[in-house]
Amino acid sequence: MDKKFKIEFDEANVQQSVAYILVSEFDLRPNVLKAEIEGDGSGIMILSLEGDEAKLKAAEERLRQEGFVIKEMVMRISRDADLCWNCGACVSICPVYSFSHDKDTWELLLDNSKCISCGSCVNACSVHALSLHL
Ligand code: SF4
Ligand code: SF4
């Protein structure tokens, strides 16, 4: 099972290693997709976690006990192939490289497992071919 989470931290728990807890205590495989830290030590981290569902649940609780705010991200991007004209605007704006082009047909390809639901591609598409949904 693979799920994506947004984790918020502050100066009180910034020193805690989220990845260490997830790997050593729950045998999960984390992949950090995005991380931002402010000058005061607060920030956010978006990561995908792969592993057993019961362990994912337990890990969520464990991180909450450490003071992290953790939310599962369940939004997905969908593309209307009839509207899309493969212009590439979404390819260049996506911060986590969810889009690519088929090297033979040049058709747009989308890997939703990478998406962090930022919405940038939706706003960038001039023909409204992309949408975020649950
Ligand atoms: S921006 Fe819109 S039209 Fe352009 S490739 Fe992406 S989905 Fe297709
Ligand atoms: S919402 Fe669009 S731009 Fe943002 S991460 Fe997902 S695919 Fe990329």
C-alpha cells in the first residue's frame, strides 16, 4: 500500500527525525516529495509512504504523539484526453515531475503516485483539461 501524507512541524519537534521513526519502528518506506522549512523552525513535509496498512495507521498515531500534524492526501489529478492538446504547460510547472510525454506519440502521460495535490497544473492548463478530485 502506498499513501501520501502532509506533515506539519514546528520548532518544538523539528529535531525529531520523521524518517527514522517511520523506518525503524514501522518498517515503512518513506519518499520525501517536498519539504519546506521556515526561519522559525516550522515547516511542512509531503511524503509518500509504502508499507503495511496497519503499520501506516500506527505510524500516523505515533507521529501525532510526537506533536506532528499529519493529514493523508487523497486528491488525484485527472485529465480529459478530449480537451488536452499536449501543449506541455503542465509538464514544466509540476514540482514533482508527475507529467511526461510519450517519446513516440508525444502524448501526455500522468503518474498520479507522484502528485502532491498542489493544483499548479490545474491553473496552468489553458483548456481546463485537468481537475483535482477525491
Ligand atoms: S496543460 Fe492542459 S492541454 Fe497542456 S498538456 Fe497539460 S493537460 Fe494537456
Ligand atoms: S497537482 Fe498537478 S502540478 Fe501539482 S503535483 Fe499534482 S500533477 Fe503536479
